[in-house]
Amino acid sequence: MPVRMTGMISGMDTESLIKGMVDAQRLKNKRVEDKQTLLGWKQDRWKELNTKLYKLYTADLNKMRLKSSYMTKKVSSTNEDLVTVNSKVNAPVGSHELTIDALARSQYVTSGVIKVGTGDTATEAKASTKLTELGVDAGTLINLTSNGKTATLEVTDKTTITDFVNFAKGAGYSANFDETYGRLFISAKSSGTKSAFQITATTSTATAPKNELLNITGYSYLTAEDKKKVDAAIATLAATEVNEDKESEAAKVAKVAIDTLKVFAEKEAKRIIASNVDEEIRAEVAPGAQKAEEDRIKQLVLEEYLEKNETTEDKLTDEQKAEITKLQDERIAASADRIKYAVKDAVDIAIAEEKAKEAPNRYTLAEEANQMAISDAMDQAGTVAATYQANSKTAQTDVSSVLKGIGLDALKADGSIDVDKVGKDEMGNPIIVSTVVAAEDSKITYNGVEYSNSSNVININGLELTLNGVSNGEKIHLNVSNNSQGVYDTVKKFISSYNDILKEMNDLYYADSAKGYNPLSDDEKAAMTDKQIEKWEDKIKDSILRRDSTLGSLLDAMKSVMQSSVEVDGSNYSLSSFGIMTSKSYSEKGLLH
């Protein structure tokens, strides 16, 4: 070993000394890293074990704790195609007689073919077809009612078939429009006569003033929060009786609602006035802004052309000028969107600048000049609100015959077609255009007594009957007996699961020693194959819980509990009382048989 300059005076091999100290420090670091690695492996092993123990507790042991697990019943049926039967612990043992008289079903409505127009000129309706094109006037109220709950769609001049379908879905029904066949399909989502639904169409003298109120208050321009305020005011008017005594409680409540609507009418009038000023500014600024942007594009095209052809503007021929004009027109056409946004920006800036000016500016002056219009709007809101309040108390007029425009007939509360409201032909016969499948309850006769249910799954006398078909008078015999085999299988499954986890815990606790095996360093791994590394680490991991005190205590506790006895009615019982015991062989370490 050569002696470096640093050790020539003393004659010491300083390089070896330094290397030795570095190696010693590396060894210390390696020991710390090994402890961290071993701790991580130990935690992983406990996580796996805890997961399996928890599964044993929740999936198997919980069943063994319940009295009902030892009282299971089994049931057989002479016709399992028609009825599937599950028994509960309280099902009476013996033979039972069943006939299935009817299955429960939902109400289904299929419309007639919907067409726009009549006769030879009629065309197929589309999902986007407006209801007003089908003879349903704006202001018509289409009502879907089931179980006393009514959902109402107010038809406007924009309401489409898609809107009607979405309305029905939102009301809790299944609905679809098939453009291929031009028909609406509506059905209840649940079966049984209680899910039957009614379809009617009405008009109300309150509809027009309500729509006018929405228009006066600028409803479509309001925020969600302000819409709630307008809705609440209108709902208050509908719920409040008209009272001429201004000091009455009803009159005071109505006044608050009307004043709220007046405030929004004032805001809408001012919005319209401001919008008119916006349009004036736009009319003034837009043409100049558009011309400026087009001139900029023309100049840019000209400069590009001159540079490309290495010429000047005064030397251009008529032919070249025509070519440039064509290029400019093409560039302007291609830049249409950019020009539009440039004009919009210019208008927006002009509007913002005008609004930022101190009063008087064009907006404040316009408001001052239109105070009469603002006042009129508020007065109109008050008048219309009062009309709405009064009209909302009058009965609605039935116009269900218009439903045939969308291929539907008026339906009664029980879901049947209301022939008195569908309209009649020249001979006085009802004009029916839709097809209705009525809702029906399931009906059975069980041990001589008739029962009905809205579902095809019936729970009766500890039996769960799933009806699959009608027996047509055939008597189905159900035989209920104690399920001793089921109890045996439950116990057997628990013992098997217990043995599996106990064997794994025994293997971990009594594992062979891995003395001399430490986690590998990177250098050591580099000198080994993947298979060798895996085998080395598995040796350590398999013994990671060897003689672990916590695991040992857990093993002792589990074995002790399984070998203990309990006293019932003065007698002691243990697992061995039922033929479950440990092997005489010590090597099995507590496994049950």
C-alpha cells in the first residue's frame, strides 16, 4: 500500500485509516437502514394478518353469535318457475298452499303517432317540434298526477316535445319520444295500482297575468337568487285571498308581495333604458370600428404584397392593384370572426367609458328622461299582480281534448282513459288516440286467503315470495323445514376459516430462525439474481413475527376461548360436546376437527 504525501512525515497509511473510518460509518448507517426495513416488513405482515382476522370476525364469527343462524329454514316449491321462495327464521314448518292469480305491473301509456298538420300535408313530428305546432296553445297547463301529487308543465310558444319528456322525467316518470315511430312512451317507475297516474290539460285565467309578471320583472335576466324572490312573491299572491280592507292581514301580506314585484319591474325598466343606450352607442361606434379594422387588414395585405414583389405603391400596375384588392377582400372574409370581436371590444370600451363618466352622462340622462316609463312599469306590475291574485282563485278550465295533438288522451286518477274529455267524432264516439296498459297489483291466494301487493315480491308469514308468473288455478305447494344442513355448513365454514388463520399464525410464530439474514444493501443486490434476492428476503419476512409476544398472546387467547365451556340451563357445553375438538397431535398446535 503506497504512503500518500499526507502520511510521509509520520509514516502512517492515512488513506487506509480514512477508508476504515468511512466503512465503519457506512456499517452504522446500514444497521439503521436494516432496522427501518425490518420494521416496515413487520408492519406489512401485521396489516395482512389484521385484515384476515377482521374478515374472520365479520364474515364468519358474527353469524355464529346470532341465534337466528341456528334457526334457519329451507323451503321447496312444486313450481319454482312461477315462484321463487326464501324463508326467514320465523317461517312456520310445514306445507303451505299458494295460487298466483295476477302479477303486479306498472301503468304504460303509448301515444298515437304525432304529426304536424293534418291530412296529406301532415309531416312527422321531431323531438324539437313545438307543442304549439301540434295544437296545444301557449298557456295550456299539462298536469301529471299520481298519489295526490300533481306536476304541471305550462306550455309556452317555445315548449318542445323534448321539454315535455324532460318534464315527465323530472316529475318521477319514465318517458321517451321515439322519432322513428313518432310516439311518446310514458310509464310509472313502480308497479301497482297506487302508482297509476292521471293526465289532464287545463287553462287558467291566472296564466296570462303570471306570464306578464315574469315579463315585466325581466325574469329571464335575473340571477337565481332574485328569481327565488319573484317566485316567492307570485306564490304568496296565489295563496293569499283578496281582501278590500287594506288594514287586514291578507291585504298587508299581498302588498309586500306586490311591492317586491314593483321593485323588480323598476329594475327591468331601467335595464331596458340602459340597453337602449347601449344600442345607440353600438350604432355609433360599430361602423367606425369595423372600418378601422378592415383598413388595418387592407394596409397589412398591401405591405406584404409590396415586400414580396419588391416594389412600391406608386409603381403598381392596374393588374397588380386588382390583385391586391382581391387579396384584401379574401383576408377580410377570412378574418370575419376577428373583426367581429374587435368591433365588440371597441363597443364595450365605449360603453364602459360612458358609464364611468360622472353624472350627468348618457345613462343618467336617459333615466331622467324616461321617469314616466319607469313609473308606468311599476304601476303595471301592481295592476297585473292584483289581477293575478284575483284570477288565481278561479277554477281552471279543462281543455284535455288538446292532448290528442301530442297523441295522448285524458286519463282518470285510476289511469283509465277519460272518454268524457277526449273529444268526439261526428257520430258522437270518443276519439281515442293513445294505448294504455293499466297498473295492476299482484294477487295471490295463500293458505285459502287472498292477498294483494303493489310489488311482485311479497313477504308473508316468514316467507319471501318472488312471483314470476300466473298459476292459472294451479295450486303450488311450499314445504318449509328446519335447515339442519345449513347450520352444519355454517359451523363447518367457520371452523375451516378459523383453522386457516390459526395455521398461518402458528407458522409465523413458530417459524424457523433467520439468524444471519439481514436486508440486502444495493451492492449486495447488484451481485445477485432477482430470484436469489426474492428467496433471501422471503426467508426474513417468513420469520419476521417469530416468537413475537403480541402474536403469542393472541394465539393463546384464541385457543383458550375455543377450548372453554359455557353453562346453559345448568349444563356445561364446549365445542367437544358437539364433536368439535383438537387433534391429539401436538404438531397441529390447536387446529380443530
